[in-house]
Amino acid sequence: MNKDKISIIVPIYNGEKYLNRCIESIINQTYQNLEIILINDGSKDSSINILKKYQTEDKRIILIDKNNTGVSDTRNIGIKKATGEYICFCDCDDFYNKKYIETMYNTIKKQDVDVVRCNYAVVNSVGKQIEIGNLDNICYKILNNNDIKNKFIPKCLNGNIPCFCYLIMIKKEKLNTMFPLDIAMMEDVVFYIKLLVNIDKMYVINDNLYTIMYNENGATNSIKNYKRNILNILKVNKYIKEILKKEKILNTQNKENINLNNLNAISDFIFRYYLYSSDDIINFCKDIRINYFTEIVKETSLDNICLQRRIILIFIYKKKYRLLRIYFSLRKIIFNFRHKYGGES
């Protein structure tokens, strides 16, 4: 392990459009003692050529070119390869603030913690900021293991604090988990929670050091992946509950927060699917109405979910598919009207 060296792990799949910006944001960091691990996960575009160019120009870059195995396996390969004292992540369509590493490194050293977490902004394809994180109630203080479990993690479970792995710097000797290989979405949520319940101390800063590119055409927003996304959410729900149960913090409120957060996302995916494929909506709902879906609905207070989403969930839970189709037809009319005249959908 190289003392004070930071290993940055970047999984790349078809990232040619934004890859130059991402890599430039890393190599031009104000803190320069870096090990930059770029892993091409079987890209079908020109990503590998871009990566080879940077490898010849910067000796800190380690390039790994492999067949496509998914982002979790790719990040795990990077973790195993890393020799730095600390580890960070970056996605190939996102980018670092110029002082990302310097700020995170100085904080983790000064505060003597295992993990430091920063804030973020989200921009669209034309660079307009559409979201910024908010950590005002929990930042600039050391959180011990008890604080992490009882203050920080509950905010993650209810969706107030996103569990993005690229917002943290980790002391490698405290890295106690890998990314799960059987999840194709929200894999970093499982990684994040499992990491945090087992560390001693973390520190949260409100500095906006990472920019996320919102990609409307990304895998999460692709209609062909909606069913996969819902089944992944259900699997993540079970994963997280198992972690919390093992740590003896799966209380009623945490369980409710996980369920509400996940059911909101599931109902949105279902309605989006209907907008693009209304003829198949009944078969789609039957496929996602597995036992674990019904279990989550049954144990959750749906009064805390907005009426539109609640109707979707109840109709599927009670197998009222024809009523669901009628309801969706009415909602689609309203959706198209508001979209046409510039209102909220």
C-alpha cells in the first residue's frame, strides 16, 4: 500500500461522449499523488482508443481492457488492483471538481476518519444544473459508528441522502465489502450501507465536489430495462433489510423508510412503462407482482404515499388489472395535456 496515494477507480462502458471531460477532471486535480485505474468494460464505441491515448500521456494511469461483465464486477476489479492508501470512484460520464481529491484527502487526514463524504450537483446534457444535494443537517461533524447507524443511515434509507459511491473517499484498510454481482441497478446502495455499518468514524462535508450527468437515455431510463429495474429494487430492498437486521437496526421506521422509498420508485417505473407500451401493461404488472412485491406492499403504510402512486400499487396488489388500465388511460390523457401546455406531469 502506497502511503498518501489515492486510487481512483473509473468503470467505462460506451463513454466516448463524455470520457475526455471525465479523465481531464481527474488528471488535472490539484492533488497529484494519484493512481488512476481506468477499466474498459467491453465498450463498443471508441472508448478504448481514448483511454489508450491518455495512458501514453500520463504514467499514473493503469488501463484494464476486458469483456463486458457489468459495473459491479468492474469496480471490484479496480478495488483489487488499487495500491493507494485511499480509494475513490468516478463514473465515466461525470466529473470531479478540480479540488475534489485535495479537499477529501485533507479532510480524511485531519479528522482521522475511515470515510469522508462530499456533496454533489446534477446537470443535464447542456450543462444546466437541475439538482444539488443538501447535507446541512448532518455535515461538518465526526460521526461515530452509533451516529452512522442511527442518524446518517436513516437519512439514506428515506432518500434524503443518496448512496452514491463516487461521493466518498475510503481508507482502503477499512474497505470491508465489494459490490454485489447479482444486481444491475442500485448496486452502490448495497455497497454503501454495508460499508458504513462496519466503519468506526466518518465525516461529512457540504462542499459540492462532484458533478453527475443526468442521462435521459441511460440504462436506468431505458424502457427495455424498466422490469429489470423493478426486480432489482425488490432485490436491493431485501439486501438492505438483511444488512440492517444483522446489525440489529432494522426497526419499524427504517423498514418503513426503505419500503416507501422503493415503492415510490416502482410505481413511477410502472407508469412510465405504460406511457410507452400501454398494450402490454397488464402482462408487465403480472410479471413484477412477485411474492416479495406483495410482502412489501402489505407491510407498508400506503397512506404515506401520494394518491396517484398508491392507486397503482393497490390495484396491482389486489390484481385489479382492468381498473389499472382504465386509471392509466385517464392519467395518460392528463399527462399529455399538461406536457403539451408546459405544466407538471
